[in-house]
Amino acid sequence: MNCLQGIRILDLSRVLAGPWCTQTLADLGADVIKIERPGSGDDTRAWGPPFLKDDQGAETQEAAYYLGANRNKRSVTCDIAQPAGQALVRELVLHCDVFVENFKVGDMARYGLDYASLQALNPRLVYCSVTGFGQNGPYAERAGYDYAIQGMGGLMSVTGERDDLGGGPQKVGVAVADLMTGMYATVGILAALRHAEKTGEGQQVDMALLDTQVAMLANLGANYLVSGKVPQRVGNAHQNIVPYQVFEVAPAADGGKDHLIIAVGNDAQYVKFCKVANIPELGVNPLFAKNRDRVQNRSQLVPILEVVMKLRTKADWLAALEAAKVPCGAINNLAEVFADPQIKAREMVSHWPHPMKSALPLVASPIRLSATPVRTPEHGGLPPPLLGQHTDEVLREVLGCTDAQLAAMKSARVI
């Protein structure tokens, strides 16, 4: 049994933040009914290449982007621009615990699918809205996209190489504002479900990408609020810890440049690092012995370490530092990531029996529960659905629709 078994979610979200949230809830056992636009569906279905190749090697119309955020869901096509489609959604809401949408502020009210309207039908409903800027404020009606949010929320101002080294603002390689908003939305929904179980009262969960991005500033946000000093970009270094950055090491076997991450988190680790690096005197030097001193004297210490690190290969450093329990790591490309023995041991790739691919590889959920495992192919999991794959099944199961009713809705292009 999965821990959210018995929870039904009506998912009107698309692209990434909302679907990431509902995929997480679906992995935990919730029955997620994904409402999609007839004919085209979730925008990300077309966001390729790459597209999935079937067992015969022919390219399908299933984009990898879509596949990565929509497992364990059932797809129902419904045109909510039509009054009949809106009525169908309202009928489904009566049988659901959670409603998730990421339309612009005001759009749901135009369809009669806003929180006030649906809460009147189902007082226990947890209604989660995911937008760029939230339900109020001067930016509420703007569209918000991850790239812009990374810039507006300060992340790009602290990501990238230093200006004096030719750097500039840089976005993160994956849509972290979307992904983290999805995760915060998951937590908010679970908290609201707990409240509904205790009181019988649902509520609205108002999630904004910009809010999340500001919250994600974490220690850098705290640094600014406490000190009043605006943090600057430091490339692959850390604002509050030294040495905690990427160093170039001796050339790789092919003669190319090679690099290593050093992540010294405390003074004891720093002393160990200095011993491994054959510079024990720097471990007790009063300019560098304490982390606060190393941060203040970064410009003196780092050039010394840059010379030392180039004296040995990455393999030599990794072996010596790991033996001394000094945090360090390689910089892997994705081929190396998925070949890593730890990733394999943790089974971070799962294979799903997709209608077009007998063993569709997907990145697995990182959640490990000892008593209620997440939904995988071995534990009742569903592969990412084809567009409208479950329309008839869901409407028969949840609403008791007859063949004649389904045929009439299809004829009117409601579903």
C-alpha cells in the first residue's frame, strides 16, 4: 500500500512546476487525473527533440521533457473552454481531494473553476494555484517563467563567474525555480490535506515562483539581510566557506584539463586537507586556521591552493582525500552520472512498460520509504500516459458515464 492511496487529485497544470508537484504526489500513491487539452495536451509533449523511440527504433511524438514529469498519472482530455467541459471538471471535483492549476490569475474564475466556486461544491477541497507571482501584488497578472524568475529573484546575480574573471550572470542548468516551487507546493498540499482530515475544511495553497526563488536564496538571503551587503558572484566558490570550490588538477590521460571539487566544511577538515596536500603549515597558519579567516583572506589562500592542486591527478586526489575523509568530488557529465556505481546501487533509473516502449528508462523518485514504497513498475506504478489514454476509463470509473454519454461528449469535442 502507498501512503497517499485513496487521495485523488485533479491536475490542470502543465509544463513543469505543477506537473513536478503532482508527479511527486502520484509517486506517493495519489490517483492523479491529468486534464489535458484535446488534440495537443500538455505543452511539453511537443518540447523536443529528443523524442522517445519505440521498440522498433522509430521516433514517436512523446517528448522526453514530458515523460520526465508525468509518470503515475492518468490522462483525460477535456476542453475547459467549453461550458460542457467546465461542467465535467466540476463533476470530477466532487470526487477529488486536491485540485492543482497553473493558469494565469483570473483565468480559472472565467471558467467558473476558481477556488471560491469549487470550494462551494466541495468544502474539503485543497486547491493549489501555481503562478509566477502569486494571487496578489503588483505583478500578479504577469506571466512568470523560470528563466525570468531566476533573474528577478536574485539567483542569477550570484550564479556565474566573477566579473573580473570575465564572468556574468548565469542561469542554473535546470529550471530550479519551477522544480522547487513544485516541491514546496507538494509540502503545502500535504499540510492542507492533514488539516482537511482533522477539520473537514479545505483551503487554497497559493504558490508563486518568485516567492520560492527568494526563499531559495537561503544563506545568501540571510547574509544580505543581516549584513546589508549585496553578495557578488564567486563562480564555483562558496560565499561563506573556504576552500569550497572547483580546482584544476593535473591534466587528464588525454592531455585535457581536469577538475575536482574540494568541499572543506570545517576547520578540522581543513587541517586534514592541508596534510594530504603536503602543506601542513597552512593548516595552522593564523591567516587561514579558522574559516572566518580563510573567507577574509581568500585572495591569499586560493592562489596557493591552485598551484598545489595541479601537482596531482584527479584520481590521486580523490583516493587520498576520501581516505582522509575530506569532502571532495568529481564533476561528472550525465553519461558518467548514470554509470556511477552509487547511482546504480540506489536504483536511480527505473524502467517502465510504456505503450510505445517496453522498457522506458526514467530517473526514479529519490524518496525511500521503508513501509510504504513509492509507486514504481514493481509497486503498481503507471508510465507517463499517452494523450487522453484514460479518458473513457476515468469517466466511467469516477462519474459512471455510459458509452452513449462518452460518445456524445466526443462528438461535441468536449473530450
